Amino acid sequence: MDSETQKLLAATKEPFWAMKAEEALAILNSTKNGLSDKEAERRLKIFGPNEIKDEQEWKKLKIALRQFKSPLIALLVIAGIVTIFLKEWTETIFIFAAVLINASLGFWQENKAETVLELLKSYIRGRSRVERKEKEQEIDASELIPGDIIKISQGDRVPADARIISANNLEIDESILTGESMPSEKTPETLPAGTALIERKNMLFSGTLAVGGLCSAIITVTGKNTEFGKITELAAKEEHESTPLQKAIAKFAAWSGLILGTLAIGLFVLGIYSGRNIYDMFVVAVAVAVSAVPEGLPIALTVILAIGVEKLAKKNGVVRKLLAAETLGSTSIILTDKTGTLTEARMQLASVEPYETDEKSLLYDALWNTDTLIKNPIELSLVKIAEEKGIILTPEKKSEILDKLPFGSSHKFSATLIKSGHAYKTVALGAPEILLEFTDLAEQDAAGRLISLGESAFTPVEHGAD
């Protein structure tokens, strides 16, 4: 590996959020006009495709073999082999049928969970707009490499982690990473080196969605090295620790084997001592031991766990291994982020409090200031509650939108100017304390109104006429 390649690999580990966009371009040896095709091809060989690869080979075979690792199954297999030598074909069929049914149920359930996890790995696949040779072109997201200049606009899925170069009213839905339902406002401003991941407003993260605005950004890392890639690999990582049920089964199998072995040997010795034929006593002792093996127990355990996994699946829970369902039942303490876990990560309008107007008129006016294509959770909740109340925006021929002010962190509200006939109307949506400044309420009355709104826990809509 030459020094230039080593330098390029080391560059991707830099804290890009703590440096200016120009510095990021210099460190990654790129320009705002993008990389040349030759350089892009060279870097693709160094970094590999922008994909989250599955490094485990023969995964399905491993899942299948994992179903036979239980000591109880091993006991059944040994018993089945013994019945073959004894030519007890009925017992052989029943024992191996139990083993195969148990393995099939376990394989089906665990393989289904792996299929769901594969969807995570395909989450960033698609097409991306990139600057190459001073012109914009669309390429497969898997061909992106660190140093590429990408263009992101409303509705685009971010294909890789990137440092923002320039942005215009950019809002990114990062719920897939943070669980937060509200989109994050992004800027190209430099941040301190110690800034937490969730607060890095000048960075884009793979798998997130642009819900408003547009930007130009330089890719810093791709594939499994992205924050989304790290989460996916963590979800796919296997922990080899015995569960309480596995420990109990191992203990049961060990004691069962010891007791049955002792009884079989005792029976064999007693028969020999009584003067019976050695071969006959061996067959009898083995037959007694085999008949005492609980071949139905593994199936019963697998079915019970499979039912538990299915119930979790109906609640959108992905369980990779059947035994994990039992482990969850034995859990006494759970540490979790509340958003999207204990809560639904879905914003809902709690109530409507009209001010000098009626509820229907207020909601109808509010719809002028919404855009469901943007997928802003506040606007979506307004549209949903209006639909439930039978309020649908049907603009009259004399009504038209003259201008719109998008939501911004500086002014904390969005507004729409509407002309209806000869009258003009402004509809604003935003922070309560900001909108109340537009009213003629006294300071004390406005403070009381804020307390009331806080108790109702919703974002108000203000409208007025000129």
C-alpha cells in the first residue's frame, strides 16, 4: 500500500464537523467540482463499493446447524442411532422425526429474522446525484466514494456520511438513527470537536431522508464505516452467551443422561447377576434408556418460543434467535431510548384552541400552510386531524397562494400569504411564543395563553387578515 493510499484512508477518520468545508475538501483531496472518473475508479478499488456487505459465508447452513447444538437434541440423536443398531425402526422414525421437526421450526423462524435484517443493509441502495468532471451526473449509490461531491434535495435518501459544503433550508429526518420524529435543521457551520453525534448539524448520515431544502456535501465515509453501517453490523453481530433456558436444558440433559446411564448400567448388571443372557440384557437396558428420552420436549419448547417470537413480530420486534424470546422474558431491567421505543415517534395534534374564530375555519386556514410531500410531522398531524373532521382544502378559483416563507430556526415559524378575492390573508405555523407576538394581546394575557397552550401540548396556528 503506497503512502498516498494510506493518507487517504487516514483522512476518512478526521473530525470533519470540526473543520471548515474547505479544509474537508483539502484533506480528502477533492474540489467543489468533484473528482475525475480516473480518480473515482482508483478510490473505488481502495474503499470498495458503498454497500454493507454480509461477511458471514454459508449463513443459512450455519442457521441450520445451530438447531442441532442443544444437548437435548444431541441426546435424541444418540438415542436414534442406538435404535438403528437395535433395529427398533418405529422408535427410530419417531425420534428423528422429532429432531427434524424441531430443527425445521427453528430454522424457519431464525431465517425469517435474518431476511428482515437484510432489508436494513439494502436501505441505502439507489441512485445519487454527484459532481464528476465539473458536471452533475446520476450514478448508482454503490459507486460513491469518499471525496465525491453529492447533491441532496427534498425527498432524497442520503447515500453515505458527508460533510455539508452549502445548504439552503435543509431539513433531514434522522429518526432511523436518533428516533426523533422532528427533522433536524442542517447548516454548513463549523462545530466544536467534542460535539455529540446527534448535534452535528453540518453532517449528513447515510440512510436518513431529506424532507426539505437542498445542499451540496462531500462524502467522508461509505459502506460499513458510516454510522448507519455501524448500527447494521451491531444488529448482525452474534453474542455467544448461553441463555437461562440453554443453561437449564444443558443441566437437564446432563442429569438425564447421568441418571438414565446409571439406571441402564444398574439394570444390565442386575440382569447379568440374575443369570440372564448378556446380549439380551444389553438390548433391554438400552431400550429402557432410549424409551425414557423425552423426544417431545424439544418440539414443545421450540413451538412455545416460536409463538412468542410471532407475537413480538406482530409488534414490529425482530428476533434473530428463538432463545432470545425466552431471554427477554427473564429480563428484569431494560435500558432504552424512549423515542420510537416506548413512544411511537409519531406526532399527534392534541387539541385545537381557536382564537377569535371557530375550529373548522382555523383548521381550514392551517391547511394552506402545509405540504404533505415534505413529510413534516407537525404538518402531517394537522392534515390528519383535519381529514378526520371532514375538512379538506379545496381552493376556490378566486383564492391563490401569493408567497410562502419556509420554516427557519432564526424566525421559528412558517407563513403563507393568500389572496382570496380582494382580501389578503396570512397563515402562520410555528412556536407559540413567536406567534403570540403577532397578536394584540397584552403581555399578561399572552403569558396566560402560553400556559394554556403548554397544557394542551400542541403547536398553534395563527391567521389574520389585512
